[in-house]
Amino acid sequence: MTIALIPGSFDPFHNGHLEVVERATLQFDSVVVAALRNPQKSEALFDLDQRREMMAESMAHLPTVSIVAVSTLLVEVAKEVNASAIVKGLRAVSDFESELQMAQMNRQLSGVETMFIPSSSSHSFIASRLLREVARYGGDVSAFVPPPVDRALRKKFEEGTL
């Protein structure tokens, strides 16, 4: 059985992420999406459990997908889920440089290869940090995120929790 591991902070999960997951399900028997705490990024908008919940609802139509939320090294997660490959989405050439370094490090640490899936042009400009900013100022991001994420963003900013 081939298992893809798709890691990310997914804060928030958006349609570009969903596209990568959907495309990976066509190539692998099983896909594990790992919401990771990234200490190099600013404080999270949603905690890991909230992200996991939104992602589960957003990907309910994908029966071969499971979701984990972890705060550990990616290669440890890859070992735990017996990943055949790590799958990463690429939006633009600028993503490739840092993703290549991570892929090489992960291969050296674990032997697990990384596969890249380029996003379609309709999703290539979507970035979680931009969505957070637009939503924070009352902008409509519903075209860029699955409905469960849109509801969570609206609720978070309407309640004034940030």
C-alpha cells in the first residue's frame, strides 16, 4: 500500500491545499494530511485541533484521507504513518528553493522521497497568510477556502477574538 504524507501548517486550510490532497489521492492508496505546528511562523490563528476539525469536514468526500495534528519532526510522522512519500504543493518557482532544501534534509534523515505537485493557476496565488489578513479586515475569502474554513474565519473575526 502506498501512503502519501502531506504536511503543512494549514492555518487556514485553503482550496490550494485541497487541490493537492485531491490530486494525491489519485496517485496513492492512502493520504495522511499532517497539520503541524511550525515554530518558524507567527502565532497560529487556529490551534491544531481546530485546524484538524476544519480539514476533516473539508475533506469528508475523500475516503482515503486521514488527518493528524502533531508537534514533532516531519520525518517522525513519516515513520509513524509508514509514508511512501512526502507530497508538497508548489505555487510558484519561489516555493521550490525552500521546499527542495526541506526535501533533501528529510531524505537524508529518513530516506523518504518528496514529490511535488504544482498547483493549478487558479490556486497559485492563494496563501494562508494572505487569507488571514483579508479575513481579519472583513474581506470575503469564501472563493478561496472550503465552506467549513470560511465559517470558522467569519466566526473568529466577527466575535472579535483577535
